[in-house]
Amino acid sequence: MRQTSVGSARSGMTIIEMMVAMGVFLLVIAGAFAVLRSESRGMRLGSERAHALQNLRFAANALEQDLRTMGANVPDDQPFLVYAGAQVVAFNADYATNLVDDPYAVYKDPDAPSGSVTALTAGQRITIPLSSFGYPDTNYTGLGGITNSPAETLIFFFDQDTSTTRADDYVLYKQINQDPADIVSRNILQTPGIPFFEYHWLRDPPSSPAFVEPVPADSLPLAHSAPIHGSVADTGRAALIDSVRGVRISFTVTNGRSGDDEQLRSISRLVRFPNAGLAVKRTCGDEPILGVPLIGAPGVDVNGDPIITLTWNQAVDEGGGELDVSRYVLWRRVAGAPDWGDPYLSIPPGNPAYTYVDGDVASGDSFEYALAAQDCTPSLSPVAIAGPIAVP
């Protein structure tokens, strides 16, 4: 008998059904990609928004923190505010020291270059950024009279960012003395209609109480044109800058994008100058009395390397008198040099006698040393000088 097999019927997809299925699939994929793109854009914008806020706070805090040091430990003849413009502010403060035991500077930075921890001299005269104003015209040696004032010049300024295509993009810079300016923050815009720096000065009319009001924009810039603060020349219009007591900082930050992706955040903060207009008062009485000689002698250490050993006894006002010695300040210079420069060493009190071994010498060197006692004013005593001391 002949057998046959009958296959079961099978149904397949027509071309139209396949095209419809593919179209639905593509729609689903496109929707998924759209959602992913939206989520990605949202996350990116959220991250950039947070970065802009962080940038805003960092720039504002850096400005406020340093501006509040204005006038700290500045001698009476040195101005606290040097230049006040809509985009730049320059001021003096004993901002930093590289001496371990200096109790008067606001900050300690052992690695700070020596030229950035004391006042500019007339020979180091600089031009304030974004201006034609030069500073200083004299040397400030108010504390002790043998070296520069400890108050350096700090400058903050907003300058156009030439690295971007935007014409309204600024960079905030910070400069100390004649050192190159450092970047504090980028992606900064000027808030429309508001200057970066708006100053407030003290007005004291004869027939009414004193008050503080904004400095008119057409009065800027203000500059301390009188070389000596508080001198006869530092009166009238030249003294207007001395009446400034605060500054309002205003600016806007951006995430660096344009159009719908641009994120803008603005801030306006009033910073008071707590040290402005304050004279350095003698709260410790008269300047300290050193009253002892500084003795220096060349020699060699246990390894045979050359050294200079310096010795002195307690100052008169450390063990008696006003009992107000807060430290000893030591200077060193090459024999015959015209000035002492920055302090070489700061030594705390508390010993009946003192010894310092200077190992940073070489055969053939010849140095002079100067020593002064300092009180809490801070005022320096007359100095004791040792040398020249020749290293054999």
C-alpha cells in the first residue's frame, strides 16, 4: 500500500506585516533614544548648574576673604586702599609671611617668595592692571625703619577672557606685588547694569551724623595719589579714597554654553573693610628696648662645614621693663649691600640667652646681621648690628 504524508499548514508574515512591525520597532527605539537624550541633557545641565554655583561661591568667597584683610598691620604712612576702579581694586595688607614665628601676618606660607611678603619699594614700582596708575612712589618702613613694611599689595581685577569667542566673558585675577597674576575664576559675566566693584565711602557732614553711601560711578577710579598716607598732601580730593569703607561685589557666572543650554547665576555681596581708617596704636606702650649687643663669629660645624654663630641675651624689655617683647627679628645682608631686604628669621622669646647658627654660608662669604626686638603693637626696637663677618 502506498503511504503519503500530509504536512501541516504553516502561516508566515507578509511583507506588509513585517514593514509595520519594523516601523513600530523603530518608533519605540526612537522614543527610547529621545528619552535617553533628554535624561543625558538634564544630567549634563544639572552638573553644569552645580559647577556654575560652585564657581560663583568660590570667586565670591575668595574676594570677600582677602578684601577683609585690607589694612591689617599696615603702618600709618602706608595707604590701606591703593586703587579703586569698577573692574580692579588694589590694597595693602600684611597678608602672608614665610617666617614660622611671625605672629602678625594673616596667613603663614613657608614657601611664599620673599618678594611677595613685604611692601613694594619705589624701585619695584608697578602699574596697576587695567589702569595707568603707578605705585608706589616711596618706600614704607614704618615699623623699625630699617626694612620694608610687612604689608604687601594685593590686586583683584576682572579682565576680558580672550580665550573664548564671547566678547562679554571675563576672568577674575589675583596679583600680589609684582608677581604674575593668578587666575581665580573663569566664565564670569558682568551683571547687566551693575559694575563688578561698587564702593561705599564714609560721609561726615559738619551738621549731621556720619553715614555711608555708594561712591558715584563718575567719581571712579579713585587712587591714592599722595605717596604718604596722612600727610599734608593726603587731603582734599586726594584723600577721597581714604574714606572708602566697603565694596559691593556683583557678577554673574555662566556654564560656558549659549542658547537654551546656558546656565546663569548671579551674586551681589557687600564686603566691609574692618581695618580701614584705623591707625596702628601703641597698645604695648613705648617701642621695646633691646639694649644688648648682637655677636657673630665664623666657625665650622661637626662636619667641617662653614657656619656663622650669632648670640645675644634677653632684651631689656623681655626680662624687665614693659615685659612686652613678642619676638626677635633677624636680618641678613651681603656685606656692603644698600638695604636689609626682608627679615631673615623670626625667633620667639622665652630664653635667658639666644644662639642661632647660620649654616647657609660658604667660604669667602661676608655677611652683616641686624637684630631687633618687636612688641605686640607691633613696633621694633632700635637694631643691633653685627659684622661684616667673613667666612674663611
